Amino acid sequence: MTRPTHAIIDREALRNNLRVIRSALAPDVRIMAVVKANCYGHNAAICVPELLAAGADLLAVATIEEAAHLRSLGIKGSIVVLAPALDGQYAEFAAHGVEAFVSNTRMAEQLSRAATADGRRLPVHLFVDTGMGRNGTPTGDVPETLRRIAALPGLEITGFASHFATSDEPENPCTLEQIALFDGALRAALDAGFRFRDIHLANSGGILNFPSSHYTVVRPGLSLYGHHPTAPAQKQSGLMPVMRLRTVVANITAIPRGRSISYGRRYFTASDCMIATLPIGYADGLMRTLTNRLDVLINGRRFPVVGTICMDEVMVDLGDGTGINVGDEAVLIGRSGDEIIEAWELAGNAGTIPYEICTNISARVPRIGG
């Protein structure tokens, strides 16, 4: 029998989330589904075919290796690599026929050489820095950069893009400032005679919080997997978490009052109790910073995980243990009965964001389509 710790990936929730996103858009706006980091930890082999079948128009990843993996899965359509190409990788873009974000003419020249050597014409998206300060052409340099790229053989400028820094904060004026900068740079490009198939700025926060940022394409990521990037909006969003992380009760032991649990003696039992051991730990992606800040659902009831989270196991204080048996299901993320634990809850307790919670679930945990 295999280890009972696994993540169930809810295909219907994935389809629901794409519908929710689509409902926020004008009919002619296309969806570039962001499937980087193995679909934010949810498993590309399960999620990508489902997203394409449900109407995603094109795909985006972070690295050329992720793009190559999608091609190995038989994905034939448009794949955009969001992060800059690195030296030594340019030929791979041509070999796999994927689209690149270009921040400067140096990148474009390297891609041009790779494309012409391979006899291809590669689509590229000019990436403009409107406030992230991470990559991108300065807004004032846009027309000249476009002219230089357009003069290179083997490239076709099909996209014009930027990225938000604070779209998960609806009241932050930075986002509206970025939209204004993007609009100005886009007008300058259009006035210079350039036209673009794909004009895109909105990530999940932009899609759900800033409708004026939709343009011709949007790039949903976290929202596809069921999490609104603005925590207070989660319950009313209509989004459904796609991952359900579960295991089983492996052991139950009677522990007297005042006994320490796990490494470092960071928890002492307040009374005589039953302690359950679950076969899941930080090697599976449960962040050790969640020690004494994590709950689990067993038979629809909420119990605290106590003591330091171990590499392979955690312990749960069951109180008197009534109604709980070895072999019962234990849910770390997802629903059990009327109770639910969402990634936002774990993120809040760990001082992080749902992106990290989901992508942190390790490859040791099998993903099973549901």
C-alpha cells in the first residue's frame, strides 16, 4: 500500500475558476493561463489539458524548462515564457517554438540569432517596466526599442506587456499609476506605427480588482487555482480551491498532562489527552513556521497540530479522542464535513501568501486528479 498522503486536484473547481475569470472579462479578451511552477504546485499534467479544454486561449510559464515540459506533454499551442531568457538558453526557445518576453535589444539580438539559425520566426512580447523594477524596457525608451527589435530577422513583435506590483491591494494608488504609465507607453508605440496581437498587464489582482487593465489578454495565475489575491474578497469571489491536501491518522497515543510533544519541547499537554500522529511533515511542504499555528480537520472536526512540525510527521491534540480512530482521514487543506481550511488560512498563520503555501507542497506528495 502506498503512503496515504496526497493532494487531490479538483478538475471541476479548475473549470469553475476559469468560468469566474471569464465572467469578469469582455467577450473579446483572451485568457493566458499562467501555469508556471507546475501549475502553482497543482500538477501541470492534470491542470493544463483541463484548462485548454475549458477555453484557455494560451499558456504562460516562467522558464524554458517549464515550456519544454509542456511540449513533452503534447501541448501544441502558444506558450509564453514570462521570465527573461538566460545566456545559453536562446536556442531552446527556437527549438520548442515558444514566445519570449523581451526587455532589451540584447535579448532580442540573441533570440534573433537563434531563430534564424533554426529557420524560425519567433513571436516576442516587449516587456515594459511600469513600476516593478525587475525587468523591462523603461517607458520612455519604448518606441526606439521596438524599432531596433523590428529590424532584427527571425522575430515578430506580437505582444506588449507589463506586470503589476500591488494589484492585490485595491486601494493602493500604485496600480492606477502603473496603468497610466502603461497606457502612455502603449500610445507611444501605436503612434510609432506598431500593432500588437496581445496587449496584457492584468494578473489575477488586475483581473478581479482593476477592470480597466484588461486590454486584449489577461494573465490569471493564483485565481485559476481557487484563491483570490485579496484575502477579504475570497468568500464572495466564487472561486473554488483546486487542491485538497489529505492524509490519515497513523497512530493514537494516550499522553498525560504536562508531557512535551516533538522536537525542542515547544508544546506541553495541558491535560491528559490523546495525541494522533499523521504521516506528513515539512518534507511534504508543511512549513515549519506553522509549528503550533496549524489546524487539521478529522471527521469534520478541527484539531490543533501541536509541537514542532517534523520532516515526515506531525502530531495532533485530539483532546479525549472521542470518535477518532487510526485510519480516519485528516485534511490539511480543503473541506471535511462543514469545516474548511483554505490556503489563505495557512498563509496568514505563516506570515506569507497562498502562492507559497501551494507551491511549497513538495513533489513527494502525489497529485491525483479528482
